[in-house]
Amino acid sequence: MTRFSSAHSPEQAQIDDSSANQSGMPTGRALPANLEAEAAFLGAVLIDNRVLEELPVTIRPEHFFEPLHGRIFDRILTLVDRQMVVTPVTLKPYFDGDEALKELGGTAYLAQLTADGQGLLAPRELAQQIYDLALLRELVTVGRELVEGALDTSDEVEPMKQIENAEASLYQVAEGAAGSKDADSFRGATNKALEMIETALNSGGHVSGKTTGLSSVNEKVGGLHDSDLIILAGRPGMGKTSLATNIAFNCADRLLRDQRDGIDKSVGAAVAFFSLEMSSDQLATRILAEQAGISSEALRMGKISKEDFQQLSYASQRLADLPLYIDDTPALTIGALRTRARRLKRRHDIGLIVVDYLQLLQGSGRAQDNRVNEISEISRGLKTLAKELEVPVIALSQLSRAVEQRDDKRPMLSDLRESGSIEQDADMVWFVYREDYYVASREPKIPQGDDDVKAHEAHAAWQADMERVFGLAELIVAKQRHGATGKVRMRFESKITRFSDLAEGDMPEGYE
């Protein structure tokens, strides 16, 4: 049962009277804390430093209600990190001048912590309680700030903004990271880097982030890295939604397969797909068509055989547990999207977010009809979301019509529509380009028997050109913070909207 006790300082233990009265909260209530549990836990650690290796939660100095206990624990962590044995004796030199410790009898208090050894009976339970009470105190802080903000009408009244801020604060509490994020030490940063390198090594030397399911793309970019914003852009008809759907499916399917095989560290992830253009059933139809190998157009029109339907049913059953979550709410604001993403992260531990597409999102309304500023706000918001949730975010984007005016239709960074901030905020910019789309649009008149030789030659030349590029696609990596830019060539099957790796020798002669 949770015990509550007041702290040594009434100022720390009680909610401020003036704030409490203004917000309608009861005054004089002690914040949730258990100083005896904190002392017993510290005593257990000082008796046996190995207690730290078996904790159910990560305890940090700020989780202790008593500041002195927090300082003691901080010093313990520092010495353990140096591979020293920590006891009251080895701690004593660091607290000889500590004023708070003098009030409790000086450094003799350190020995008192280990006097009865009660903490060794249940160190894991004590750690859990310290952590839980710290979260409760953070909830009190969030609640108080929420009430005070709602009552304060001196500034602009923006209830939706306050709701979004409250959601963000609650997410931080739920993740155990309430308050400002501390700077990473270089040791911590290098440990993360080594983990990423180890993941790439174990995956065969290609993927250090989440997999795209396409070996050629993984080789080029190393997978999808946490905290990265990836812009996937292209003109209409290039297949950017198809590629995004393929990647989302591949990543979720890899996680599902690894979980079934008992693999702990998967390069797959649960995926949140925010579809502002297509409905969830349309996206599901695309995925089913790809997996069953049936034309999505035939599916929509019901032009399939019983054998096809059986194949479709089998694919549906196999994918029933796929950790792919589709949100097709239209006209989302960037704030609402971030709120929904946090909720999905908390409930389903999503590791990849896809947004289709960026220009259909709305800003906060502060841009005052300036679309460039609104797009800038949206791209910054997506990058902030990627960093906050520590997941890669793929945002699809339209390109300007300037592409169509050039002889070479391959997109460039300057073709990104409406805002240079998209390029600035993105960690990677990918363009989808299919030459067969443009060659098909140039088909000359089909020659008849009485047409002249030139008409027959023109159509024959077009057919040869179409055969050269048919079913081929390029992913142009135009920007990459982590590596080199360049092109990745892939196969695209338009009937089932599937991108795949090119097999050896699949590249036709003359294709550039």
C-alpha cells in the first residue's frame, strides 16, 4: 500500500496556498512522497550495489522527493559508473560540507541508511514506489498548470492550444520524462551510436534504423533513423503513396514476423499511417492487392475469380495482426496530428509515422492566410514530432508544376512546393520518378494500314522506348544528412501498386 508522508520542508511538501485557492484545489495537501522508502532504498543500494542492475524502472536523482536523497543517489550513480564500490565510507568525502546533511547529524546519516538493511527485503518494490510517487507529483504539477492556464484570460484565449499542451505534458509523464530533457553526456550519446552500429551489423551491414523492406533503399540510406524527418515527394502519378504504403507495410510486417520468431531487437516497427487523402479501406485494399498479387482495380470492381478471392481471404487472415494503424481523419491540424501520434505511441509503441500528405495538413491559424508560413509551421511541427517521439516520420509532399516544363522531368530540391523550410527541416528528401509515366503520355497515333512509313517508324520508336523503361522507377535521394545523395533504381508493378528491388540483370540496356 502506498504511504504518504510530509517532507522536511513545508514549502516543498504543500501546494502553494495562493495557487490552490485560485485554481479551486484544496489547500494544505501534502504532495505524494515516502521518505522512509527513499531512505530504505538508498540503504539497500549502499549495502549491495548490484541492486541497481535489477530495477524494474529507471530511477533518476530527480525522482527522489527529498533533495538530499537525490544528491546521494546522483553521487552513487557517478561512482558506480566509474566501477567503484559505493559504501557510506566511500561516499563520506563528498558530503562532508553538505549543509542539509549536517541538520541530520552529518555523515553519520549515511551509515544510518544501512543500519537495519530493511531495504534489501524488497528493493525492486521500493524503486517502483519511488518512481510512481514521482509521476504522481508530476501529475499534480501538470494539473495545477492546466487549471491556472485555463483561468488566466489575460492573454489570447486558445483552448485547443492548451489541450494540445496538456496532452504533450501528460505524454511526457507517461513516458517518465516529465520536465525538461537533460542534455546527453558524451558517454550516453556514444552508447546510442554503438547500439545503432550493432543493429546495422546484425542486420547484415545495411540497416541501422527501421527497415524500408527494400534492400536497395536500405543500402543507400541505412534504413529509417529515429528522430529523422523524411520528405517523400513526387508529381501526381509517380507512386509516392504506393511507395509509402509499401514501406509502412514492410516495416510493420517485419516486426510481426520477428515477434513470432522470438527476435527481441527487430528492425521492424509498429506504424501509424495518417492518410488525409485516402480512406482506411482504400489503403487496406492496396495492401491486400499487393500481398495477394491481384490488381487493385479488379478488386474495386469485383472482377476477380473464386480462386482470387480465396487468395485474398488468406492474405487478409495472415495480416489480421499487422501492427499498422491507419488514421484517415480529414483536415487535421499539425497540433491534432501530434496529439494523435502521442496517443498511438503510448498505446501501441509505434516506431514509424507516415503522413500522406503534408500539404493537406493545416497549421494553427496564426499564419493569417500566408500559405508559405503555414507550410513552414507544419514542416517544423513534423520535425519536432520526430524528435519528441524519437521515431522516423515520413511526410509525403507534392511538387510544383515546374517539373513539367523541363525536358528532363527528374525532380530537384527547388521543385518542393510552397516553402524552402521543407528542405531545411528535412533530414532526408526523396523523390519518386518513373520515366515510363512520361513516355506513355507521349504515345503517338497508332498507325493504320494506309499510314505512311513515318507514322509506323514513330510508333515503333515509341514502343522501343516504352519497353526500355516500362516498370522501372527511381528513388532519388536528393538530401541526406547521414550520407551521400544519389539514385536507387527499383521495379514498380502498377497493377498491384508494388515497388520492389531490381533483380540481377534487370536493368535494361540504355537506361540511365
